[in-house]
Amino acid sequence: MDTLYIGIDWSEAKHDICILNQAGAILKEFTITQTPKGQATFEEEVASFGLETAHCLVGLETSNNLVMDFLEPRPYTTYVIPPNQVASSRGRFSSSGRRNDRSDAHLLADMLRTDRVRFTPWQADGLTVNQMKTTLRLIDDLTQSITRFSNRLRAALLRAYPLALDFFNDLTTQIGLHFLIAYPTQTAAQQLPFADFAAFCSQHHYSHPDLIPTRYAQMQRTVAQPTPITSAAYQEQIPILATLLLSFVQQKRQAIRRVQELFAAHPDQEIFASLPGAGELLAPKLLVMFGDHRQRFPTPAAIQTLAGTCPITVQSGKKKHVYFRRACNHEYRHTAQQFAVTSVRQSAWAATYFHQAKARGLTENRAYRCLANRWLAVVWTLWQRRQLYDETYHLQQIRQHRRP
């Protein structure tokens, strides 16, 4: 039975589409907009060839778009072709490197026709994984905002309210931010009566009520005073920054609680929760990295390559070079390497592997990346077998493999 190979070059405003037959001949090239009308046009053009939708293979470079949302509930067989592989294949039609959206759509369709065995049909993750993914990205964005606004608030306090930097060990505590909103100048803080300070601490549930007199005494000590002009200049800025920072801190805490709820509801939760050092955020991030469908990563190398932990080895004749893999999912790389860092503190074999890598002359960053590569192979095996991590069993397996 004939098969149609459909390449879609996606963009925000429009999509270029190329349809090939099994011989590689172009049957149709057209462009649609990101609208219901454009989607209807796509289905009409495909239906005009008289083939069942199941025999229409579609290739795109990314799964995170509305085109994939449109294709997913329909019986098209869809493939996500990595952008680096698309870029390395552009020479098959043009040796000059010339390209445009139409030629990219043609290339995607042709790669699907000639190299389909290299790709795995795309299956979207379930609702729980997608909710975790978006919430974890929100947490990362909130963390960056908290860092940025903490630095700005610290700079303002250093100039106009130095007492606060000694009084609050952490500018992201909610009670500290509430205090800066209520008392935005150094003078206002030092003129605060003890009874009012005690009432403020009680209202905001200060966790060490026995230390309230000590904290009040710290606030009353003599410190450098800004000029009245400086104090007035920052009087409005400090509560604004504190209010924004407080909002980010509160939203991040809510998002973390939501991730924990979603993580607990996933059937693979116990596998990733058993990993040493994964913690409340890295365990869900690792689960999201692997996803719901085990056939997506048929070998450990598939997830290692996507995360960029395995190097690229180029050998020709007597020359051999090993390169750092730059083309990868950078979010996955960061997750894998952060897990490697935390695992060293809680896993004996991970700590041993890391220190042996350092002893071989590897830099700290490269040693962690090598450890992350090993960890992904271990986690892949656990994930495929639906087993929990057992340090004792893992050490036994290592000793067995070392026997001559």
C-alpha cells in the first residue's frame, strides 16, 4: 500500500508543508496558517490523495506546538526529528547550504522516507507528566526571578537600610519581607516599640518567640545611618521590591506543593523517589525527562544523547578526538548534572566514581557529567524494569562485572 510522507516546517504564524510519495517525488507543496481554517486545509489536501490517515506519516522538528496538538488525536503517525539531525542532512538537496521554510519541509518529508527506522513514532505524555513539566518550568522561572529581585533588594538595603542586612539572614523569608513592607526605612524600624514588634512577630507566626527580645535588641543597636535624602529616595522602592519578591516566594511554594501532589499520583513515582539525592524537585524532573512511554528511549544511549551527557567520539585512521556534546536538550542536561552533584553526598558508589574521575585528571564539571551519564544508564534500567533503586544491589552488580 502506498504511503505519504509529510514534512511540516512549523512557525508561529504559518506552516510550510511538503508531501512526498514513496519514490521521493513531490506531490504537493503548500502553506497554511495557524488557524482552524488552515488545519481544515491540511486535512483536505491530505485526503485528496485517497489514502487512509494511518498511512500518512508526518515529520516535525518539535513536539511543543499547536500543530502537534492538532495531530495527536488523529490517526496520523507522527515523528519528531531532532533539529541537529535535520541541520546535518541539509546537504542532501543543496551543497551551498541554502535553505528556506519550504526546503526544510521537503527535507523533513524526505528524511522520514529514507531514515524512518532511525526515529520512534511520537507518543505524547499523559496529563500528569505535562502538568509536572509546565509547573517545574514555572518553578525555575520563579527561582530566577527570586534571585534577580533579591539582588536588587539587597543593593537597595545596602545603600539605605543596612540594618536589615544584619537583621535578616535571608531576604526571601516571608516574615522578613512583610517587615520591610511595613517598615521600609531604618528609622521606622528602630523607632518601633517592643510591644508592636512582639505583636508583629506573633501575627506572622515567628517560629522562635523566645528570641523576640534578642531580635529586638539587635534592631536597636547603633549602625551607620543613611542621609535623609537617601532614605527618602529608597522609601518607596524597598516595599515595592519586597512585595514583588514576597509574591514570587509564595507562588514558588505553592508550585512546589503542586508538583509534589502530581508526582505522588504518578505510577512511576516510587522509582524516581528511590534515587539517592533526588529530592523534592529533581525526582519529578527526572520523571518528566523519561516520560510515560518506555519505547521512546529503547536504549540508555537514547536518553544519554538527548541529555548531552555522553561525548561525541570522532575517529579517522590513527586520529581519535572526543568532543563535548553541545546539541542536546539543555534542560535535561542541567537536570542530569544536578542530580549527579546531589547524589555524591548520599550514594557511596557515586562518590567513589566521582573521586576516581577527578583522580584521573578530569575537571570537576566533566567528572560530574561522566557520573550523570552513568546515572542515566542506571535510571533507564530501573525505569524499564519498574524497579526501585537499591544501593546494596547496585554495588553487588558492580563487583560482579569487575570479576575477571
